[in-house]
Amino acid sequence: MITGIQQVKGKVILAAAGPGDPELITIKTARYLSQADVVLTDRLVSEEILNQYVKPDAEIVYVGKQCRRGVSTPQSTINELMVQFASEGKLVVRLKGGDVSIFSNIMDELETVVSNNIPYEIIPGVTAALGAAAYAGIPLTARGYSTAVRLLTYYKSDVVTNEYWKELAETDDTLVFYMSSETLDKLVEKLVENSIAENKLLAVIEQATTPLQNVHIASLYEYEERLKGVSFISPSLVIIGKVVALNEQFGWLKNSNSSEYYFKPVSNQFTTIENSNKAILNATRV
């Protein structure tokens, strides 16, 4: 935990950029970006947002993270940057993709600003589940299909008990899995082992809400033949349930059929250096 800053005149805004489409950003986040002295931005933020809303003399620091890539910026470095810039009296926007509170490291960042007496605000955004479902024409709680949604993640085999797999297979809730495309084979295997109903379909939505969106739909019992082993482009979101069938009727955005990345993979090289006893991040795009 970073401590020891005695007098802080700056402020940290924990804000969300939405799932990809730059027009899904909130008015409040756009306003703070136009006022910010420093923007600490995740990988999953549209370049159009940074180009359109951030003022020309603001400092943009790329602190991207990407699962299982060693070049990802450590959370400790991000925390340090927030404290150091705020201690200089600057307005800092910590900009995250999707919503700021859903499957993010907001707890680490909240603990950091609170322990250092830094003023802050939390601004919500359109989370990936809502954006992906809307742009795929899949109403998550459609009448007669589902009355609840579960936001989940499955990144390793020991985080879900056998009892919970059985519950997930039996529920009529719509299941939305974040950050789970790399473990999707095992996820489907577990649901099938627990006799999930055949009328519950699976959708994998790549790069949701962007011009490069692709939606892949299959029965869980046809998954092995049609989708097993496919390497999906990050970010990808998984929706499972009866509501997935509604894509056929209400899907309004055609697949791009592109394998291009909308969000460039993390390739930042960063070094921590001392400048007047303040650590700053020297980030460059490779």
C-alpha cells in the first residue's frame, strides 16, 4: 500500500469508457477527460475517445493489461502513478474499458486513493455484458426466456465447485462469462457433464460494439464439433442461455468476418524512473 503523501491537491476520477463503440461513453466521463491533466488508460479503450475528448496538453499514459502477457503494467505501478500525479495537484482520470466496477481492479485503486487521502469519484459506464448483448440482438432478460442475469468469470478449473456447476447448468438465468474465452472448452464440458438443457445456446461475441464485432453461436452439444479449439480475438464475451436464440431474429449488426484487432495487443515497454523523487511511467507504443 502506498502511503506518506501529506498534502494532496489533485483528484482521481475512476471512470469507464464503455465496451468499444466510442459513442457509448458517458457525458460525465467525456467532460472529465476534457479537463484532465493526466489520463491513465487501459488497453480496452477506443483511440477515438482519447483523440476526441482528451485536451491536447494532457499527458496520456498507457497502462494496458492483457491476460497472461508479461508486458502488462503491474497494478502497483498504476497505483503509484495515481498517487504521484495527484500529489502534484493534477486531475487524474483512470480510464477503464467497460464499466469501472465490473471485473476490474477498482478495489486496489480505491484502497490506494483512500489511504493517501486523495479526493476521488467513481463514474459508471456501459459494461461489456450489456454492450455485447445489445449489439448482438440478445435481450438478456427477455420475457419468457430469463428473469435474471449472472455476471461470471472462469479463468481456472478450481474456482468453481461441482455443486455450483450443477446449479449453473440447471438455472434459467442468463449466464455471461467475462475473460473466459481461453477456458471455454472446459467451461462447456462442465455444463454438458451436468446435463444443461439443449435449448440453451452459447454465443461468443468478439470485440463487441466495434466495427470488427463477430458473433459465434452454437448449441453446447455441438460446441466440440463447431467451435472447440477456436482462438477468439480479445476481448471476447460468452453468453449462455435461452435468450441467445433471439440473435437470429433481432441481431442487427452483421459480422465483420475480420480477424483484425480493434484494440491493439499490449506491447508497451515501460520503465520506472525518478524525477524529483517522483516515480513516473515512461510508456511508448511499440
